[in-house]
Amino acid sequence: MFYIKELILRLKFTFFSLTITLFLCYLYKNVLLTLLSFSLINDFFSQPTNAFSNFIYTHPIELFKTNIYSALIISTFLLIPYFFWHLFDFLKSSLLKEESEKLLSVFVKSITFVFLFNIISFFLFLPNI
């Protein structure tokens, strides 16, 4: 019964950190949107106040949905290591030392691979597509 309470507590921590990260990403939505869009980087550095004047939207909710969607994606992407850390910490108590070291190695390699693949695809593949 204790394990279920611990799992629920860890999920609450993860949800709380997702909420904080989502709030901060939405708070800095203009900077994040500028960093994610290649076409606006030159405009942002030349005219920082009018960088978002080129956006065309037909309804005001579209801009809000775009900001929420980008903040949700970024905050979820940033929460992946935290989630895996909680998962590993929860499973570590039931594993042997060798098993926990192997599992930690797999977690570190997989998280490193995910981040490196995303960075490489963002800077190499996306501009060429």
C-alpha cells in the first residue's frame, strides 16, 4: 500500500513541476516562439518590437492556442528527464545494485540520445527541409 502512495506522490510532484514549467514557458512565450521560428530571427534582432507583426491569424484564439501549444510541447520536452528520474528512483529500491546501475546507464543513454537527436534534427534537418 505504501508503494501506491509513493507513486501517487511522485506523480503529483511531476504534475506540479509540469504546471510550473508550463506557466514559465507561457510567460516567456515571445522569446520561445522567436527561438523556434527561423524566419523571425533576423526580424527580431533588427526590430525587436515588431517581430510578431508578420503573424496572420483570423481569430484571436488562434494566437492563444499557438502559444499554449508551443509552451506545452517545450515544457513536456523539458520534463522528460525529471519523469525518468522519478521512475528510476521509484524502481531503484526493488532492484539489486548491478541492475540499478544497468538501468541508470540505459536511462542516461536514452535521455542523451533523445536530446541529441532533437538538437541535431532542429539545427541540421529542419533548415534543409
